[in-house]
Amino acid sequence: MLLALLLAATLPSEWTLAGQQAICGSGPRTRTFELKSEEKLVEVGNGLKAQVMTLGGRLAPVLEACAGDTVTLRTHNEGEMAHGIDSHAFRVDPEKFGPVDAGGSVEFTDVLRTPGAFMFHCASGPVTDVHIKSGMWGAMIVYPRKLLPRAREVAILQGALFGTPNDAKVIYGDTAMMARNEPYTMTFNGRLEHETVRASPGELIRVWFVNAGPGISSPHVMGTMFDRVSASGNPRNAEADVQTALVPAGGGAMLEFRLPANGMYMLVDHDNLRYLNYGFAISFVAGQEEHAVHSMHH
């Protein structure tokens, strides 16, 4: 257990969002997000590291804005090859997405009028797929201006790692595995170890979910169901009492649920349960000591 805690300490913190009330405040704002494009060796948990490409220096970064905000997204390419950036939250000329060679910058601005949980990712022409699967993607949450019911808000970003760990426990990207859509394992928030989300029985939990792929994600919480699922994360697209949601690759959702009683409830992808052994689950706990999901794979 001590070893697991030490390993977890080397990972970036799991996403704790500022949330809708803090971000939306009293009115629209002007925001600028700047993300470096760079290659990095990062910790992914369970004693493993991965050589990846990143936007913002880590896997699965999250940006927060509110509908009506004027947002500028900028990336400076400090990598070794051409990179750009595409955000699904924007309605702009895609030629603005780049790519640019090392040393260059990409920047575009838009008023974000559509709320949701949106994917952003590297835009680099025919190699965009490889760059996304190498780690260059994240989520931009655009909260609706109208306040939602108060809830515990969490970001969960689904992706994958492509490449088998070597003897030094480092994963290097395998383009053949990427081409076949056959990951070594799927990930939540770019990692294989996860902090427990604690809530009281009956407390509303709101998950802003983005799926980078490959494939459709089928999120399900064992022991309960979603009170509301909003496709693309837009409250206008709400469905009630959903057992398992469907989130396409490159898409998002807003998932709302409650823990019915004391216990541990696991959020999983029902289509990828084979990766549970690698820590591919998020634990939500009510009224118990904290649990952590760690891999049993060695």
C-alpha cells in the first residue's frame, strides 16, 4: 500500500474542477489558454512511464470556460515536428488550426456560445491520428450560462496508451498498434491510478466526460444509473434514467448520478472491461474509507 501511495504521488493531481459557479461568475469573460506542444516522458502510474507528445505538458489536460466567453486558444510548438491545435468547441475556419513547424505558434479566437464537454487535439494533417494517440489531446469544458443544480463536478477523459512497456517499464508509441486501433490499455485522465471521488449518499455528481477514442465509450456506474445523460455535454440534449451512456470518439457528455447508499461504485467503460486489470476504472465512494483503483497487472 505504501508503494502504491508513493507511486501515486509522482502523478499529477486528478482533475478537481473549479466548476460552473466559479467559472461563469457574474458574466462573460475574455480568456486566453496557452498550451505548449512538446514531447515528454511522463508518469502514468503503476510504476510505468510513457514517452508521449503533449499539449500543455501532461496527458489529458482540462480547460474551463463558460458560454458567452471570448476565448483565445494558442499553442507554441516546442516539439520536434509540425503541430497544430483543433478545438471542437470553436466554430472557426479550420485553416487556423495549423500545423506549424517547430518554433511556430497557432492562435485563434471565438465567442463560445455552445455549452458542452469538447475535445481539443493536435491538428497535423495526415499524421493527426498518430499525434492524438501519442497524447496530444485534452478537454475544454464550456459550462452553460444558466446555472445547473449544485453538484460535485468531476472531469473524466478517456484515451489510450499504444505500446508495450519495455524492460525499463517505459511505453514508447507503437504506430502499428495505433493504425490497428489496438491499445496496450485504455486510460482515464491519462493515468492508470486514480484518486477516489468521495460523496454523500444522494449527493448529485456531475461528470464532464470526453472520449478521445479509439472507439465508442460506454460509461456505466456499477450499482446505480445516470439520472441524466446530456449528449456532447449540452443540457439541451438530456436523456433520463440511462443505464449505460454512449460517447463517440471525439465526443463528450455530461453524466449526472447519485450514490444510492454507503459503498463503492465503479465508473467503467462497459465495452472495455477487459482493461479493468490495468486500473481502467474510477471509484466513487460514499460513507467508507477511501479506496484506490490500482492495477493487478505486472
